[in-house]
Amino acid sequence: MFLEIIQNVETKSPLINVITNFVTVNDCANILLAAGASPCMAYDIREVEDIVSICQGLVLNLGSIEDDRAMLLSTKRANELNIPVVFDPVAAGASKLRNELCSEFLQKVKFSVIRGNISEIKSIALGSATTKGVDANDIDMITEENIMEAIKLAKELSQKTGAVIAISGKIDIVADSQKAFVIRNGHPMMAKITGSGCMLTALIGAYCAANPDMILEATAAAVGVMGVCGEYAYQKTIDTDTGTSSFRNYLIDYIGKLSAEMIEEGMKVEIY
């Protein structure tokens, strides 16, 4: 199943418009290219509706808030055309502005996927504010002891929003209201580079755009692929005695070098 989802991205090469923050826009574009998709980074209010009309997927990232009008216009057009919309509520819970925007988006937009760390997801679901800026708070971390609570939270939020919920962390959870994938891939070094979460959100956008009838499975595939490639990138970093900057490049490299063997042997997935 996952191999077919991945291959669909390569064969269909979906055009994805990504409204992301200025810190990670280049990495998001490069990881889409590495996966076989085609990136577009249009965010001007005068053109976003036209651009979205020719795209197969839309990604919104709340990292650097520049013009929420462009986000709302683009999502409205995407919803009209039944184009998958992926939302990354970066630092939800960190400020009144972000909380208000998240609330407005959830009221006005039909999201296909909402992806965030556990603190961001809890902020949206429960109104809690334990985030450490763009990072998850240590007290929220998903562990073996609380994993069933996190799965329940994700399923309930999916039921409420109609979106697939993807929670990134040491243990990843991807769930709709009925089914959850628990993914145990990745490496802590992924948290040491700027943009790993943003890149993952962009990758989810590409996978969903190429597999619009399998949003849950496509999201799980993207999360698993990112984790597997993170593991390969870490090993390459060790082998070459390099550091975080090289790790980022290796991560993108392995997305482009992805093989069936890497997925079949490396992806660790459980279903609940």
C-alpha cells in the first residue's frame, strides 16, 4: 500500500502550493522536488486563487504570519475544487494571534490533514497552552505510558474537524476518527535542524495530492518515509563525520533516493 502511494507521487508529480514561513521555504521546495512533486510558493493575495486553481494540493504553515487573507482565500478556492489542504499550526498556543487564527481557520476551512507536534495539537483540541514556541513542551511528550491517551485525542479531534490528525514526535501518530497508525521511525537529530516539521507538512501535501482518496494512508506513508529517511541521514552524518547542516542535506537526499527496500525494511508501523 505505502509503495503504491509513494509511486503515485513520482508518476503524477502533483503541483503543490505551499504558503510557509520564510525560514523554511527553500527546504520545503527542495523536499517536494526530491519526492517527485512540483513546488509552488505563491502567497500574494492578488494571485493565490488563480494559482490554487491549477494545483493539486495546498499546504498552509503558520510559522511566519504575513497575510492570513491569502491563506483564507487560497483555502476557500481549494475547498471549492476539492483540493486537499494540509494545515501546520506552528506554535499554536504561543500567542493570542495564533490562537485566534487557528480558531478562525478551523471554523472556515475544511482541512484534509492537520499536522503538528503534540503541544500544538493539544492547543487546538483542548485549548491548552504548554507549547515552547515552535517546539513541543517536554511535559506533553508521547510515551509508551500515555500513547493510548494521545491516540484517543487524535481520533476525537479528527471526529470534530473531519481532518486526519498527524502528531509528530519521538513516536508519531496519524489518525482519523476510526483508525490510527503509530509510527516508530526517525531520529532525535531531526529536531536539531530548522524546518524538519515544515518539510514533513509539505511532503504530506504531495502524498495527499497524489492519493486524494487515501488521505489517512497517504499521511501515514509521508510520516513514515520522513522518519526512515531521517534514520538514513543520521547514519550518513556519522559515517562522514559531519553535522546538522549536512544532516539536513542528507535528509533531502534520501527522500530523493527512496527505494522499496528502504520502506519495506525500515518502516515501523502499528495500527490501532
